[in-house]
Amino acid sequence: MYSPGDQAVHDFARRLADSLKAGAYVVSEEPYETPKTLSDQAESWKAFGLKLLRLEYREEQSDWGQPNFGRLLFQKAKS
């Protein structure tokens, strides 16, 4: 699991946000150990012009077997 400050994660988020048209949506579903790690990740994406629309943390087994996971829904800022 990458930490929110990890350079690889930061570069991926930047490249993804740069590739989106204004108004586009991004859905992310990943394993997170705690609600805090999910919240930290959501905050880090805001720097790339993505507005958080929904944050969901689940303490149940995901489809891929992870015991805790989170879902994020973002929208790229409209020009």
C-alpha cells in the first residue's frame, strides 16, 4: 500500500487529472487500512483540480478479498 505522499502515487494522480476533460468523473476503489488514510488520499487529489463528490469507507471484504476498502468519486473542475 502506498502512502498518500508517495511520489509514484502523486505522479499517477497528476497524469490522470491532466488527461481528463473539464467535468469528467473519476471513480477510485482501493484498499485502505483506516478512514484516515482514505481521507488523506482524497485530500491529495484536490491539488490536481479534482472536486470530491463522494467518499465511502467500508469495513467488509471487497470483491478482490481486501478486508477494508474505500471508494472515491471526483469531478474535474469545469473551465
